[in-house]
Amino acid sequence: MKSNRLRITQLLLLFGFTLLASSCRETIGKLFSDEMEAGDEVNFTAIVQERTAATRTTETQVASVAYEFAIGMYKKVDTSVTQVGDDGIYTVGEDGGLLEAKANTTPLYWPDNTTAYGFKAVAGTDKIEADQSTKANWLKQDRLEGGTSVYLTNQGWKSATGSTIIPLKVSHTRSLITIILKAGEGVSRKALDYEVAENDLSANIYSYTTDTNGNLVTLEINPLAATTTVDYTADDDGEAETDVSSTRYDAIVEPYEYATNSSNLITKISLSGQKYSFYAQNDKNFTTNETRYNLAAGQHLTITVTLGRDGRKTLMTAKLEDWTEEVTTTICDDNGNAGEPIEINNRDELIAFLSDNNKNKAGNVALVTASFDLDVPSTDNKGDWSAYNKYDLNCTLNLGHKTLTGNHRFLSKIANAGSLLNGTIQIGGTVDAAIATENNGTINDVQITATTGATDAYATVAGVVIDNNTGTISKCSSALKVVGTDATYVGGIAAQSITSTSKASVIDGCTVTNRVSSSGSTAVGGIVGRANGYVTNNTFEYGITLLQGSNHQNIVGEKNTDHTSTFTGNAWPTTATNLEMTNAYLNPYNGIISTTDELKETIKSDYNQTGKRYRMSEDIAVSSTIGTATTPVAYELNGNGKQISTTAMIFKAITGKVHDLKILLNGSLTVTQQTGGTDAIAALAEEVYGTDAVISNVSVDMADNTYEIKASNPAGLVVWLWGGATVSNCQVKANIVSQAPASMTEGYKLAGGIVSTVTKGTVTQCVFCSGSTLSSATNASVAYYGGIVGGIVWKDSDKEEVELTLTDCTSYVSVGTDNAKYGSVLGYSLNKGSEKNYTSRDCQGNWWPADSRAVGTCIGRDETVIGKRSSMSKQ
């Protein structure tokens, strides 16, 4: 219970709802005081105040030691930023609370009411020190840096935060290593008891960095030692036992990749003169756990070490987690009384809590302890959730990383003192929004998802909040599609986010991953339909698509000018502009494709240009070929793992790039047989050509295993590869059927599992899958069949450079050894009857069934043409 309360308090601290004080009533007075004038002392609170101080107090029974912050005040005039006076030195006491100026130092004061000010804060030593054996020395090594990200006047700060207290956001720049000892064979459990073994047991932990010349600098740290408890199973060289007293060591180190540099020590332990050394590779599950030993800033590596006398055997296990803060602040209600959180385990308890004004009131905290379905009725509370989403949230509701599932909006409104934190709302039906009609408080770290397979799971106005956000929505994500109807404003997170007279509206650090659209709305935004205040550091990952109307924008649909606006740090996946914002997205696309019409649109000259890039965002269906031989696809198409279901060849020709695409045959692909056998068809394209043309990570499958790809020159993926083009890492499961005219006695008609015909090109790491077939409908004498490539033939002139490079491909189709027209890998290698093979010397690594010939018609043996058979197939 105590641990839950501490975690809840931490979250409240992050978003300004923790009443940080040794006296709750005193803090309430400071928070809601109207006084914030020139000459007043600046009040601060800080995120990350008592990292392990709470834990250490419990374990060592000594007083908590506080961080000491150096805080600088900076003024901003136009674009010029300068420090005002000297740093103020501040500390926080054992009970948490506001930062207080250190005794005999001068605090910071507001110089005036008109200049915009920001703040920078640091705590901890400039360099890590070796002696961390005392609580004070250990805590000083925790280097914290940060402050505020904006500059505001004193009244601007009060409007933005709703109080006279400036929240400083600081982050760990170093990492934490904890070593916990367990007894193995030959070592008694009592020997590791901290109280007993203090003089016989010692440890060092090692930190690494580089000097200005790039040389490795090693620091041997004397860590902070304390008592802890461990559990033993019956297999742990003794009887099962819980909560056995042992020893732990903590050291703050520089971020370092201990796994990458696995020859460098992590810790040395000495037990009664016997020494144990530990490197990352000593972990018995090092292959699985390797990444845990690469420590980034703000991460905590906990290593459990089992010490044994047998050959100095040392067993290790490790876990890696964020370096979280545990604060000692209490939670106060309206009357200044501290209390435990209200636990909610099921739907009935949630309804009872929301409907009880004595529980659902400002200052209280509730914690959801189990996931449950909001729409499953009970004896006491009949009907679905639409009967209960009339309640406002007036206090803090921590979802506890649990999931609430339902087909209706969760709440009515979130009041000024209300906070919804830390969990998932899963929607299985049509809602106006997932959480609330209005948010005047805080929504933080809440994920909105759609029930898998629920086709009617979408929002009609916004992903999170319908009418307006006047509070803070932060670190939230929505995967819920938004399909607007008659709403004036529509948004992926909120329809509107408008600053009130008392505080600035904030949407910060949110992500939207599904489509947001409404043809009839005034303004549609990937994050918010209409806004002022702060819309910062958000990402609309889905993006506005190619043919969505001009009323659609990627972040903010329309700017409201009643108050000031800060729209910075936002990212969206296209090159489209949005108001005055700078796009933070790296390498954005020229457009997003979500429909068949949008894919067809890309062939038009405004879109179809070399160097342009498009990304698919939805599965689509194609029933006719896109483009012509004179209008090839010149751009890059990122299939994004999406699927095109097709009853036709998708593209006529490609000179650009297509990758990460799935193709599903929803019927047989056939073409009318032509005199002379010029007819050809494949799933993706007839021609892929030019050195810039690359097809990669594309798969072809059949909705029904009876479907065929049938032509005189059929192929699973591409008919003709020429001009130095490449097909890489693709796979096909298909029935390839040649209908070359039986009357033909001259010429070469080629059928290939991946590519029908190559003039000059590379096919590498491709697979013709098990369940595929190569066959003839006509038994034409001019037809040749290859599981990967049908054959090699010059295209328009015998002056062309002709060469196939075929590497690391796998064909699971066996064609036997008797028919020279069939090869499991290549059907024909002689380029219209020449006296040599036209394969590259670089051909190698290919695999085919041992009972089958690899090449149909060629000069010499299979190995001469495509290299030795690989011992391994590509799965």
C-alpha cells in the first residue's frame, strides 16, 4: 500500500497536483495565492527530488539527505537570453515540499512584472567521486539538470501553472547500479547479512568515461552499503526461505555500454578475503540479457549476484528499468488531511467511487488495481456504461497501468482538480471521444486503443476530449480512428484546446497513430482541431493523406487568436506545412496513401517524380493496373507493412523503389494469349528497370491456393528486370502457369517464381515458397521455367549488356532432374541460344532441393552457373 502511495504521489508531483509541503495547509495557501508581484520571492518545486532517499531511509534507519539545487534566473528580451544575478541555492527537506533557499543564502526574487523569465537548475557534482560510502556523498553524485522550457512573466507563469510555484523539470544525467548479494554453495546466508558481515564483506563498482583524447578512464567506486532482503527457493543450496537479510550496494556511474565493452569490470566483491569479479558476460543468460548492460542516462541496473565457494562460482542475473523517483510527500485532501489512496478493483467499485461526492472530490486519490470491462453489467449496476458516463472526475484517478474496455465514452468532464493518469482506455464501438466531453484538469500517460477486429471502433469528434481542453493533456497516445460527422472541429486528441482566463491550455508529448478525417468540418487537426496556448512536442504519426481536403492539417487545424500560442517541437510524416510550425519529423514523406484512389493519384506528373517518397497507411484493393509503359512509377513507395489485395497486376512499370509491401492475390491473374507469345503478367509490375530501381521486402501470397498467375511470360513478382535493377529479400507463394503458344517453334518464353526475364539485374535473398508450383498449360517447346528467375534474354538489342547476379536465394519447388526446360532456381541462362551462360561470377549462396536440378538449360553444371548449393535455405 505504501509503495503504491509513493508512486501515485510521484505522478501527482509531475503535473502539479501534489501538495508538496510539510504542512498541507501551508502549501495550499501558496499554491492558490493571488500574489505574484515584482519583489516577491520566487517559489519552486522540482520533479526528481528524493530518488532513493525514501528507500534508503527505510533500509538504513538514518535521516533522509536532500538534494541541493543551484537555480539560475534568465530573462528573455526578443531572442536575447541573459542571466539575472547569481544562482540561488535551494534544498528540499526530508518531508518533500517546496524548495527552500539554503540557510544564509539569498533566494531569487521577481525583478518586475513585464519581462519573461525562465529558469535553469542543476544538482550534484560536476564529476563523479570515488567515495560514495555515505548517504550524503552518494546523493551528491546524482547529477540532475533541467529547468523550464519556456520564458514567461510572473503573471504568465501563474496563468500557465494555476499557482505561484514554478515547476522545474530535471533529469538524471547519470546511471545507477545496484548489486544485491545471495548465498550459493559453500556460503552461508548469514555471512551476507549486512549487520553480521559488515567487516568481512566489501565491494567496488566501476564507472567508465573517456578523456579529451579519447582514452578510457576507470573510476573504482566505494559504494553505499545497506541491508536488504532476498528470497531463496529450495534449489538454492538450502531450504526455501523468504525475506532473508542480506547486503546491497549502490553506486552512481556514468552512462556506459558494459555489454559492448564486456571485458571491463562491473563490480568486485570480497567475502572474508575471497574475491569475486563480475563482467557482463558472467550473466548466465547474457545472450538474452545483453542489452540490459548497456546503461543510458536515467537508467537503473539491478544485478543479483549469487556467491559460491565452489571454484569461486559466481552466478548473475540482471534487470534494467528507468531510474524512478520515490518522494516522501504526503497527499492532502481539501482539509489538509493525508490519507491512503482509494483502491478500485472492479466496475461496481468504480461506479461507487465516481458517484460518491465524499470520495470523488478534490484532493483525493483513487487507484485502479485490475483491468475490467465497463460494459459488463452486474446485479447492482445494470445496463452498459452509457448509464454511468454522466459523472465528472473531481480528483485523481490513477489507472495503475490497467486497461478499461468499453464501447462508450468514459467520463463526462474532468474538473480543475481532476487528473486521469497512467493506463489504457480500449474502445470497441463508436464514441464521440474516448475519455471526456471537457478537460479542465490533467490527463497524463493514458493510451487510447481500439479493440482488435472491431470495425465500428472509432470516434466521431476526437480521440480523447470532445468539446474543449482548458487543462493539460500530456504523454497520451491514441490509436483510435476519428471519422468526423457534423462537428465543427475535429482532432486526433481534442476537438479544441483553448486557454481559459485562469490558466493556459496544454497538449504536450502526445501521439496519434490512426486516421483523422472529416469532410464537413471547419477545421480538422491530427492533434487538435482548433487551439491556442501550448501545443508542443506532439506527433501525428499517421499523417494527413494525399487527397484529404484543405480543411485538414497535420497538427492544428485552426489557430485561435484570443490568446497567445506556442506550437513548437511537433512532428508529422509529410512535407506539408502547418501554420508557422517547423516540422520535427526526420526525412518526411511527400504524401500518405490510404486509399486506392490516392495510389492512382500518385501516377500523375505532380506526384510521380524521382526523389519523391510516399508511405501507405492502410490496406487497399486494386482491380486494374496503374500507370503505363511511358509513365513508370518513379518515386519511392514505402508499403509500411500494409497489404494490397489485387485481381490485376498493380503497376505497369517501375523505375523507383517499392519496399515493405504485402500483396494478396484475390483471384487469378490472367491475360489474353497474344500471337507470338508477347503477353505477360506478374503480381507487382511488368517492368522494373534502371540502376535506381529497387524492389525489396515485398511478399506475394494467395487468398486461395487454386489461384494462378497465367501468361506466356508469367512471374510471381516482376516480369522483366533490366538496366541494372534489383529485387531483394522478396518472397512469393503462387502457382505460375505458362500459356506460351504451342504452335511456336522459335523464341524464348520464360516463367519465373520471382522474375520471369532478366536482361541485366540482381536478384538476391528471395524465396519461392513451399506450396508454389511451376507448370505449363500448353506444353510449348519454347517455354522455360525457373523457381527464382525464368531466364536471361536481351530485351531490345543484342548490343545490350546482359548479366544476371543471383545470390542467397531459396526455391522450395522441386522440378526433378529429367527436363532441361525446368530449373528450381533458373530456367534458361543462355541469352537466346548463345554459347555461354550469362550469369555473374558473383552468383553464390543459393539453395534448392537436393533431388532437383537448379538450372534448366545452361552450359555446364549447376554450380558453374549459379555457384555451389548452399547448405542452408533462407526461411
